[in-house]
Amino acid sequence: MRVDKGEMIMKATTYKELKKWIDEGVDLAELAQGYADKVPNADREQFEAITQEIFNVLEGVSLMLDDKALIYNRKAEKKRLNDIEQGNY
């Protein structure tokens, strides 16, 4: 699922789209880690910890999808989102 820019509408996506989105997040988190030296010294440790944790979470989800330890069921997700839209929580 994804959130479109400027909108708070959740859309179910295909497995391939979800995997691509997560992998792009891993790449961005890794890129952000390279900017630690541009952060003031007082905030650098916190910045590094945050970017490392974001990287770890996204990479973990990506690896779980690869290993089939985490399964994405698009039909179930579409039904859940439809239920939410209809007010059937």
C-alpha cells in the first residue's frame, strides 16, 4: 500500500510495487546516513541512530519479503481498506 503525495488515501499495491517502495526506502535511509557529517556535532549521534534504525527496519522488511517470512496478501489488504472506507472496522 502507499500514500499518494498530498492525499491521505491508502491504496493496495502489488507485491512488486510494495517491494520496490521498501527497497527505495532502504536506499534513501542509506543515503541519509552519509549526511551525518553535515549535522551539527550536538545532534550527530541522534541523527545517526535514527537513520540506522530506519535502515534496519526497512531492510528487515525487505529481507522478510525475500525469504517469504512475511507475506503480502493484496486481496486481503484491499478488503481491509474497503471495510475501513465503509466504516466496518
